[in-house]
Amino acid sequence: MAHTPTEPLVLPGVYQFEQGASINDEQWFRFTDAVKEAFWLLPAQLRPYKQLGFDMNRASELFDEEGSVTFNHKDGEGYCLNPFYLRQTLSDNFRPYRKVESQRCKQDLFVRIVLVLLHNLCPESYYITSSCPQSWRFAQRWLAWNMDMFTKAPENIPASFVIPGAIEHLLLVKTSGPGKQVTTEEWEAISGIEFWLAQQHNS
């Protein structure tokens, strides 16, 4: 379900997704397994928090027995933002539409990774858009680098948009591996580079 962006570029970090169909058990298992793997491959500072803002020490804490994924992220001041939530089963008891504003915080990359995995491992289940479609590219490259997964973006990205090889390598090295340390200042630099590249392409 690729969508061509129709609005001008705005600040990255706003994601909208709407459930169109339930996810079968086989797809859900593959998705949750991949999300857990990504969780452990990220530096600890880039991993999500529990819904109320407490540290998440196990990947299994992302999921509950009702078939949903829930986590939170914090802004630069340490305050919780709106939680990320998606379900396996489409139900009249839950809103199918969700909007997440990560404000380009340190958990923003994880949000993108989860949504790219959802789009590829659970196709036709969710319609996903971003305020900056170019931002999917780095999440795709991270999955290829760390998990040997070659994915499609949830939206069309202009073929001419590329992250220069030297910059991409630097960003991937810095954001890959549980033993890495990523400070707030370092993440702001990484996020700023991504945004600058997107602006250059859009100008």
C-alpha cells in the first residue's frame, strides 16, 4: 500500500497509521519476532519505554496477550509523548486510526523500524504515512545492515533521494549494536543530518 505524498515537507516525526484488516497469526509471529530482534540490536538509549515511561528491559514487554504492541518515547526534557499502539485484530472496540508524534526523539528510529516491519511482514493490514516520507530510507538501510532485510517503504520515496555513502555508514555504525552509547546530543546530530538531507532534496 504505497502512497504518494501530496503535502509539502514538514518536520519529521509524525506518523499516521490506520488498520484496514486483521493480521493472521503467521504474519503476526514473524512481525513480533523481527521487532524483538530489532529491539536488542539497537543501542539501549534508542530503545522504547513502557507506556507509563518506565525503562523497558525485555523485548517481550512490547507485547501483551491480547495481540497488541505498546510502547512510549520521551522528549528532550524526559516527558512521555503519546504512546505507540497497534493491534493484530481489527475490532469495533478500538479506533483503527492512530497518530504518533515522536518529535524526532531518541526512540524515533525504533518507531520507523517497527512501521517498516509492519508494512513488509503484515502487508495490506495498515495504511501508513509519515510527515517526511524520506525518513523511511534510513530505517530501511538499518534493517538491511543489521538484519539482512531488504524492505519496501510504506510510501513512495523519490528515487533520486539518497543518503551519501559515507554519511550513511557513519549513521549506521553509530545506531547499531547494543553496546553502543548514543547521547542526546549525538542523536540530535543524527536526526539533524537526516532532516537536512530531506530538506535539500525537497528544496
